[in-house]
Amino acid sequence: YSPIDDCWEHVQSVVEWCIATDRYQDFGELWQGLRGYTHLRGYWHERLTWLEWWLKVAQQKQDALCTIQALRDLSWSLTLMGGPEQFAQAKRYLDQAWDKRHHTGFAFQQDLATEIAVLYLFQNQCTQVRPWLTKAHKLLAKADLLPADVILRQRRLDYYTAQLHYRQAEYAKARELYETLLSEVRSDDITDFEQAEVYILNWLVDIALQEANVTAAQNLLAQSWPMIERRQDMRSQAFHQRSQAQLEKLKGDLPSSQSWSQRAKASFESLGMYTQAKEMQAWIDAAN
């Protein structure tokens, strides 16, 4: 994404000009190249503003495909932001998208089913997660995809299955599945190696912290941080800082834990992840 970094202000101006002058088709083309970038770099407020405009116009034009794409992208952003209001709005958008799924193919429907499962997962509604993961598996079997795409989507389902184990305090099962995934992404060139590795390592860190395994957590954080810095992944950075704060607390270094908590709080706030920012403030208050 470094070419976009070099001219981000200009790209942003062009996008906003497209919106101001109702250049709907041009925005749609630009957005396909900006979906991943705006997520990774933490331009979440811009995402929401732009996508809300795109959804409104797509609905006015009765453009079913753009409508469902905007609904999906909006719901994903809101799900990751992780507050009660965002979860409620994400559910509304996903319900609308699922109702319109007949306009799309099985691959897109499989994405939707997965992201509905993720929404329930993030809310710790674990009994709702498994049925949607099962639907996603069935839709994957129906989708006309290249073998490499099937592998990527299966790994994504495994990743969230491992997260379900984690949220049910089944740490051994979660660790086993994450370690299998980590081995797979390191042994081939199908996956975006670093992004997948960072996310998996972040969860392995959390498992180590839950088990108070200081050495393992420290080693895992040391592996992930250089990649997070290189990729400028703002969400991963915030969670890394939170894990580092927890690690320093386990080590008994409260001043360092406070410092990392402050950094994590600022990072979460910049993304609009206010539930996580409040959690960091509670950690800070508890230590004072």
C-alpha cells in the first residue's frame, strides 16, 4: 500500500470530490482499491462516511449489487469497532444484506455468513456462532472458486473457529488450531503471509497471557511487532499495545504496564473503538 501512502491526501480529495459531485460510478471503482487500505491504515471514520453515502445513492438507484456491497463493508467496519451501538447497527446492515443475498453468488453469500458468525462471536453470543459457521462451510462447498481461494476461505473459517474455542476458554483447542494455521501460512505463498501471521500471533499471545505464560507471550510479541510496524496495521497495533500492557503487569512492572495501557487507549480511541478504550481506562484507574 505504500503507493497510496505517498499520495493519500490527493486520493482522499478525489474520493470526496466524487461524493460532492455525485460521481457514483467513479467512487465505486475507486472503492475497490481502497477497501483494504482504509481498513489496515485505520481510516475507519472516513470509511463510514463514504460508505453511508454510497449505500444511500445505491439504494436510490436501485443498484442491488452496490447496495449489498456497501451493506457488507459498513457492517464489517462497525463489527470491528466493537461497541454496543456499532454491533446493533452492524446487525441491521447484515440482516438487510442477507435478505438480498439472492442477487449475489455463493462466494459472496459465504462471506456474509462468515461475517454474521463473526458479529455474534465478537458479542460472545457463542451459541449463535456455530450455526453460521456451518452455513458458511456449506456455501463454500457450493461456490465456484479456484482451489487457492477455497483454501483461503477455509483458513478464515478455521481462524474464527479457533477464536470461538478461545472465547469458550478452550485454550488448548484454540492454540492447536492457531498453530496449525500458522504453520500453513508460513509454508506456502497463497495467504498474505504477514497479515495472516500477525493476526494468528496476536491470538496466541492472548492464550499465553490467559495461561500466565510470560516467556511464551514475550516471544510471540517479539515476533509480531516488527511486522505490525512494517505494515502499519493500526488495529493490530492497538491490540499489541494492550497485550504488552497485560504482559508487563504479569511481570510486576506496573509503570510500564500503565504506559502501554495509555498507548493502547489512544490507539483504540483513534479507531473509534471506544469499548476497548474504556477497558484500557479501567486498567489505568485500577492501577492508580
